[in-house]
Amino acid sequence: MAPEGKTGLIISTLIDYCLVKHISEMGWYDEFKNISRQCIINILVGTVFTEIKTKIRDHFVSTPLTLERLTGNFQGAITGWAFTNDSMPAVNSLPRIARSVLTPIPDIFQAGQWTFSPSGLPISVLTGKLAADKARKNLKKQAVG
């Protein structure tokens, strides 16, 4: 979904909601996000992506507070089930991710973070794109047929 000839990169780390909430309440939220971004870039430059600093066109930083605000998820949760469950309540095999948007109802597709495991915001975007592609393909078939 990146522009032609470009690549998107999502770097995900986990952090405690209460810590970020406290940082925000203390008035340090923007500084915290800037320092976090800079530390992550510095680690990448010093390890696997030595030239990444010169290649960045755009960036954003999200925290559990961001996810809570945008999605309404409790404390910015990125998943709704435990990984210790006996079985996963969603498709969880990467080769089957395209099938995760299918439902038992013809021409009705599902998307979002509960569609595939592991779940989260990137999965929401990906399954949204997969569902839209399936819908578009079905509409083309119906128009021809």
C-alpha cells in the first residue's frame, strides 16, 4: 500500500498503558513520542537499516493512548484474546489470511482486528484491503455475468 517504488515499514513495540497515561498526565507526551521515535531510528541505523535515516519520507508514532482514542479499545488494547487459549477464535495461519475476510454469507466480507490472529491495527488495514479487493472482484464478476 506504499507508493510505487517505495516501501512502508511498521515497527511495533509494546508498552504499558498506565505508564503512557502517566507520562501524558505529566505533560510529557509529545516529548516521549519524539524520544521514542528517535531511539527506534537510532537502533535501526546502528544495526540492520544503516541508511534508514536518509530514506524516511514520513512517520508517525502511536501509543496505547492513540489506539484508545482512535478505536475505543480498552486501554488501547491491540488484541482481545489471550495467546494461552486452547484454540484461537480467528484464522491464524499466514498463508490463509486472504480467507480470513470470508463469512458464511455470500458477498459479505469481514475486516478488522478480530479477523486474523495476531490481531492489531496493521491487520485491520490489511484485512480491509483484502475485503475491498474481494468485493471489487465479485462486483466485476457480477457485471460481466
